[in-house]
Amino acid sequence: MLKGMFKKTYTLIDTRYSSSKTDRGAEKEPSIPEGLWRKCNKCGQPIYVEDVVDNHYVCPKCGGYFRVHAYRRIEMLIDEGTFEEWDKEMPFSNPLDFPGYEKKVLAAKEKTRLNEAIVTGKGKICGYPAVVGVCDARFLMSSMGHIVGEKITRAVERATKEQLPVIIFAASGGARMQEGIVSLMQMAKTSAALKRHHEAGQLFISVLTDPTTGGVTASFAMLGDIIIAEPKALIGFAGPRVIEQTIGQKLPEGFQRAEFLLEHGFVDMVVERKDQKQVIGQILKLHRKEDGFFTGGVAKMQEKAALSEREDGEGKEPLPGGPAGAKSAWDTVLISRKAGRPTAADYIGQLFDDFMEFHGDRYFKDDGAIMGGIATFHGMPVTVIGQVKGKNTKENIRRNFGMPSPDGYRKALRLMEQAEAFGRPIICFVDTPGAFCGLEAEERGQGEAIARNLFAMSSLKVPILSVVIGEGGSGGALAMAVANEVWMLEHGIYSILSPEGFASILWKDSKKAPDAARVMKITAADLYQMGLIEKVIPEAENLSPETMSGTVSYMEKAIEGFFKGLEGMSGSQLAERRYERFRNM
């Protein structure tokens, strides 16, 4: 029924197009009923309304996104029959007695059949309960007046009380001018409510649609624990025209679009409309409280692992052997740098299920040298972060040869702090020749970013495990290895700097790198003997993505044991144990 209603009332496709034909002599062509076809206001092509509706209001010709009415969005997102609307009717007031404001609002109500520019309520998404708010751009461009701010705040407060996640679909021109300073105050009010929601350990997913601008961008829309954007959505504080007029320059193609924000670190992902329900459902699944480390997740993990072994008919056998030293230290250095070694992406793909990558540091950039997100390990949600090298020249350039910038370390820390907020263990994969030492890295504070990670990781109240899978170069590696335990692959290295750099500094001759490697004590066997790492993971001969299954099986069993060993510990105890680990070195 709703679907049919939206076909009739959907006004954002140009309705001026008519497909009826003029007479050609005595012969007439069949006319098409009015309302069946429309003209896309993006590409200008004729489009069949039914196709647009079935395609989630995306033009089937050009892929352009049309704005969606609030109730239609809810219909696409919420499981059928589960939506309960809140605060549907709220009394109008004109705080500034602005002339003509009431008339304008009444016209918007009549046009949209809405009481205000946002619909809020509770429902289920893929079976998971959540509080939802959806802005409707037809209502005064969904500008935020006191009623919009009040409805958002009430919804967030109720979600906090009922321990439910919040999802808000933003679409707005910003603050409502007719309400002046009262509108401005809604920015602070909604942000304060979301702060309390966050402190209560509850999830907020912000979905940015076209357009999200002004005061809405500068408040609730950009405060999501996870921020999703629709393709090509306009997102920014000041509008493009205002910026061009201010600076007197033409803006680059794609400026302030969703993809621009992804590249610059401000959104986690850009998700097509057809996939949003599934993606949001998956995020809700990964934030179920009952699966967390402190709420029975370890026991469930063990049950699932045992069941998996019974189904396979046998347990997973670890690789034979232990800490090995058959090869020279320099041989190990060369193996750790070998181009064909598995990367962090390979380990994440084989060890975890449901991996969902998040992007950006929320300050400047998304650094390709660091990959991170959430996943499950035998059903228990975890945060996984890895330093990633490329497997070919093009990928190495995109990932900066595994050398993170300050933005990468800030992205990693953002994900770690998010993990602490939701009680998720953290697993880091270390593989870097060192932190990037370019001009831009210094300009953006490379040293500060690394120091901030060491400072924050020392007291995070969730388990942290770091595994050196290749090179562990200097502070660039340590910034992801302030952990409860640090493990190394048999042919990994972990050092104060490269052997070449060491030899250059002490002996003024980089050619003495093999001698430096020997005296530096940088192999897994050396560091295990010195008590600086807790475990050495045996490797298959000529380790590669094709031969890593045994290594992965060994690591999987070891991670199970790691979590089991920490079961029952409080967050404070985990942080204290981590502090003592480094205090005793």
C-alpha cells in the first residue's frame, strides 16, 4: 500500500515529461497513461516510474540518486510490521515571531503530510532492534528547528534508557533561519544527548544523504561511531557556492561529495542504497552486547570452536616446532621483507568472519597503509587492525609500501577507542619498515601521532594482542604493539630501526647491515629468549598466501588460548597487566 502511495506522490522526478504522441495524418500512435513515465532530472532520460521505485529510487539509466521520502526510507530499511513511530505530532511555535513562518510551515505540512522535517521511532532491522530517525528534505529542506532538535534528542534519550542503538539518516540544508539562535542551540542539544548515549556504551550510526550541510553537518550528523554516506551525496559545512564566492576559485570536481569525504577520512564507507539495510543489519549484529568479551563472548567462542572441530572430524593441528634459529639474522631480515609473504589482509581474511572495513581518521585522510574494522572470531566481535603492504607496484603506492602516515595511526587509535567503548578485544597485525618520514608526515605530526597511540593503548580496558607478521620497524611498529601480549612469526623481525640504518649510524657503513642484524637481536627467537615477546609462531617453508593454512591454524588455536586465559578479568585488570608487562622491561 505504501509503495503505491509513493509512486503517486514522488515529486522529485521531473513530471513535465509526457510520452503522448501527436497525430501523424489519420493514424494515431497509442498514448501512454499520464503518470507512468517521468523524466530524470539528472540525465534527462525518460524513465519508467515502476523501475525507479523497484530500484530504491535510483535512476536505472544514469544511476543518479533521487531523494527519498521519510516513510519510504523507513519502509526500505525497517522489517515489515515492526516500526513504532514516536512523537508524531508536536505543537508548532514561532520562537522569534518571525513573519510568515507559520504559513510556511503549514504549507510544508500540507505538501508532505508530515508534522515536521524528521520522523523518529523504533523498529527492527534484519531482526535487530534500533531507534531510527529519518530526515525528509521536502519539509523546508529538512532544516533543523527546535522541533527537529527536540525529536532527535527525545529519540536518543529514549534509546539510551532502553539500551538501543540509534540510526539517523541526515538530509538537511542546515539550521532553520526563521528560528535564529534557537535553531543554533539544537546543534548543542542533539550533540549533548549523543554524548550521553556514547558514554552509556550505546551505538550511533549516522547515514549521510544528499544534501547534508550546515549546522546538521556540524552537529549530530558527523558524530556517528560509524558514519555511512550515500554515493555522490553532497556533504559539507559551507555550500559550494558560498565557498567559491568567498575564495574566488572554482572548486575541483567531486568536492564535498561522499567519495571526497571518504578519501579525506571523514566517513567509514560509502554504501549504495540497495545494500544499506544489509550493511546496517550486519553492523547491529556485530554490536550485540551478549556476544562481547565481558558478557559471555569467550564461552560462546569456545563452544563454536569445539563444534567446528567436531564437524571437521578432528582438531586443527598446529605446525611442529617452536622458536627456531637455523637461519642467520640477515637471512631472516630478507625473508621478512619478501614480496610474496602474506599481508595483514590475508590473515584478516582467513582468521575472521564478517569483516567490515572502516575508513578514515576523522581529521584529514584515509591512510591505505592501515586497514581496520570489525569482525567476528568464532562468533565473538573483535576489532582488527593491520599495517598492510601491497602485492604489486600499484598497490604498494596506494598503501605507501606499508609505511603509515600520522593519519593512519590516528585511524588505528580511533578504531581502538571505539573497540574499548563497545568492549571488543583488539588484534593488531604489525608489518612495516617504519613510519613514513616524508615532509607531509612531519607537517601533520608523525611523532605526536605515534606518542598518542602509546599513551592511549597503555590504558585501554580491553584485551590487546599484537602479532608481528613481517617487519616490525621502530616506533612505527610499536605504535600498534602496546599490547597484553606480542607474538611474532618465526621469520619476522622487530627492531629499533633497520639494520642498514643501524650500521650507518654506528659504523658509518650501511654495507655492514648483516653484521648489524646479528648484534641487534631482532629475530623472533632472540626476542623470545629475552622475554620481550610471548610467542613465536612457526611458519611453513616459503610462506605465501597459498601455503599459510598451517600457520593460520596454529595462530587460530593460539588466539583462542589467549582469550581463554584472560576470561573473567576486568577492564582495569587488563590495563594493569599491560602496564606491568612494559614496566618490567
